[in-house]
Amino acid sequence: MDAAQLLKTERNPNIPDFGPGDSVKVNFRIREGDRERIQVFQGVVIRLQNGNGPAANFTVRRISGGIGIERIFPFYSPLVESVEVTRQGSVRRAKLYYLRGLQGRAARIKEKARPRPQRAQPADQG
């Protein structure tokens, strides 16, 4: 018997759809002794892993003080308070491991082009 069949697992409803290259803010609950607080981790999603099952997770990378920091967050964890997509990146790969070797401007990702709003057509005069 599969563990996913025994336990009813539901994906965290506070996590929207996003993909690699998107910039996100992850609000994560941290327990320090008997206190609990929410810590924000903001960075670029460099991979989504393990599909849609209970083991699914995503990796977020940011550079802090010139050092790259990566953190893995599970999709099914109740400790993930919320995820906010701040920017949608335009990338051509599913895994952005090449960002590990880049810094500064070289590590920037283009923003996904949004379709232009349609203009109202002028009425025929004549």
C-alpha cells in the first residue's frame, strides 16, 4: 500500500501556480523554542521537483552578502504560510542551475512579456 493512499494529503492552498525563473516571497513559519514567527525568504525559483505528489518541493535562490543561499520548500508543508509571486521570469529551461555560477547583472532574468491591452477601435466617420 502506498503512503499517499493511507494519509489524505492536500496541497497547501496558500501556494499559487508559478514556475522556474519567477521571483517569489515565501512566508515560512519558524519555531524558536516555544515561540513561533514568520520569516520571509525572497528569491528566484530555480527548480520544481517531484511533480504533484506529497514529496513535491521547490527551490528558491537568493544572494545575500555576496553569497548564494538556496532553500527548499515543500508544497505540502503546513509551515509554508504563503507564497507571493512578485515577478514572472522568461526562461527556456526547467532547472536553472546555471545561475549558481553567475552574480550581479549576469544573473538577472528577463521578465515575461505581458500581452498588451486591446485599444478601442475608432468608429467609422463618414
